[in-house]
Amino acid sequence: SSVNDTSNAVFAIIPNFTITNPLTGVPVIAEVPYNITWTKTGTSIGSIKLEYSDNGGLNWVSINDSASSNSPYAWNASNTTNLTEDGYIRLTLLDNANATADSGNFYLRGNITVTDPDGGENFQVGNTTNITWSRKGNMPFVNISYSTDNGGNWTILKENQATGPTGTWEWDINTSTVTSQECLINISDANNPVLVWDVSNATFNVIGLLTVTYPANNTTVLTYDGAGASANLTWNKYGGIQYVQVRYSNDNGSTWPDGYIITNNTSAAGSPYNWTIPDTMSALVKIRVTDKTNANVVSTSNDTFSIKGGILVVYPNGGENLTVNQTYNIQWKTTGTYIAPILLQYSEDAGNSIWTNISNVTPGNSTEVMNYSWRVPDNIS
């Protein structure tokens, strides 16, 4: 007869699992499909359970309670899955919980994409614009920062801004905002700002602001006197504008001739600027002030104003006796060069109310004595 013995109780032969992804130190991005992979030894292996821990294995939440034991498994961590720097994946055989394996420590992080501004834009101080972004992962708050030196330094604009899958924050670019042509926006996870962030794809411009304040309305009349009369032009400047060009138009801004440049380069802080009133008679004058380094920064008078000269009647100028039906030379001279004709009139009531037209005449050059031959009508009292 044989001698034998049997185990006192049953035992199990279990498969061996090794999780190969995610590896230790690998970042996984939430809401982006990621393949969890593993190797196994053994055949006829049943279904498995996959779990996730966000606190180093202290607690576990289910990924799938019954998945195939065949690798891989496409995991798409939802926007409600907790993000962590201490994540683990656990794989467990449903038929025997002793057949289990844990991954190495990995990172489950969100992702941010700045959508606006994203490069090339021009924003002017004194205005607002929307900063927009999209995000992936369970990221409830973001920080928004601003750089004026292509990312060398950052200034916080808004901390802990609430966000959903997409976000918008209205940026008040007030007149104290630092201007630059090397601006960027940075948006970061408020809980993990060092590792989860995005910046504008390219730099954009924050430009200054100019506002002409005098002359500003059509009741302003400046007088050319031929002797250097002047007026103080004024404007306000905001932002880092250093130098400006100042010029004028005499046709309501339809043209801005180079010959009408008042100053081609003066300090932007040089308001008021003393302007010698030119020999340009018009009721449609405007002033324009332009940033020398950025022609997009410009301000024009809100309304037209006038430049006038003077007209002096030389003859008759009082005390003369003119005889009806006789011809006399009416004489005058202007201060300033008038382009349009001037109107000669006479009055029979000392100029109190009624003026009768004589003729439209050529005004002549400034200070030139001009003549018009007038036959005195025989109907003057």
C-alpha cells in the first residue's frame, strides 16, 4: 500500500500581474485617453477590477469593476476625478483578491490652454478685453498673470478665478497698466501653478492712450495776427509713450499734409505745447497727436475749430464824402492768406442792421492792399 497525505485545506494558484503603465513619475492628463498597461502570467484568467488612489494608496475609487484581464485598458479620467501628485493604479483579479498589483507613483494633472489673447493683438489702455481659456481635469480655480517682457517676469491679475471646462475673465486694462510690445498671459492651476499652466502662443501689444484736450470744440477760434500769436495745445497721455508727433488738418481730417506738421518729435509729457498759429485760414481745423513708435496710438480733436486772420478796410474808412454815380477804389488788406473770396458790402444805417452786397472779390495776399472799383449807386440816403 502507498503512503500519502493531502493538504489540510485548499490553496490557490493565481496569475501574476505587473503594471507597466503608468510608470513612476509619469504625468497623466485628465480627460485625455490614456492606456493602462500590464503584463500577466497564467492562462484562463477571468475579469479584473481597476482602481485609482489619489493619496498614495490610502483610499481607492473604482475605475472599472469588471474589465478584461487583457492589456491595455483605455482610461479617461473624468473632470470629476481628483487630481494628484501621488497617484496609483491597482489591478485585482475578481476571482481572487490576492492576485493584485499596484503601479508606481504617477501624477494625474489637468491641462490649460490659453485661447485669447494668443499673440499679435493690440489692446489699448483705458479699455477692457476678455481673457479666455479651456481646461481639462478637476480644476476649480485658476490664476491669471501678465508679463510685459516675454515671460521674464509676471504680475498677478487675478487669483483663484473660478472656472469650468472653458473660462472667461474680463480684464480691465486701466490707464495705469504697463504698456509693452512683448506681452503674454499666463493661466495656471491655482492648486498646482508651477506644473500646470499655459501662456499665449505669441506676444501681443498693450499700447498707450492719447487724448487731445485743446482745441476740442467748434466754438474755439484762434487768430493769426502775423506777429507770432500762439496757442497752447494740450493732450493727456497714458502708458509708456515717450515721444509724439503733432500735426494739423484744415479740411476736417480728410488730409494731414506733411507741411502741416507742428512738431515731428516732442516729449509725450510735453503738454501744453506752444503752437505759433499758422497762416492757414479755415473753419475745419483739427489737431492730431500720434505716438512716434506706434501709429496705432493716435488722438484727434473731437471737433473742428477755426483759424481766422483779419481784414482792414483802408478806404473808405470814415469821414469821406462819396458822390453818387462817381467811381471810387474801395481798398482793403488782409492779415492772413484767405483762399475763398471775401464779400464787399455797404450799409446805409451806420451798420446797424442792413448790409447790401457789392461783390465777391479776391482777398489778395496777406498785408497786400487790394482795390475794387465801385460806382456809388444813386439810391443812397
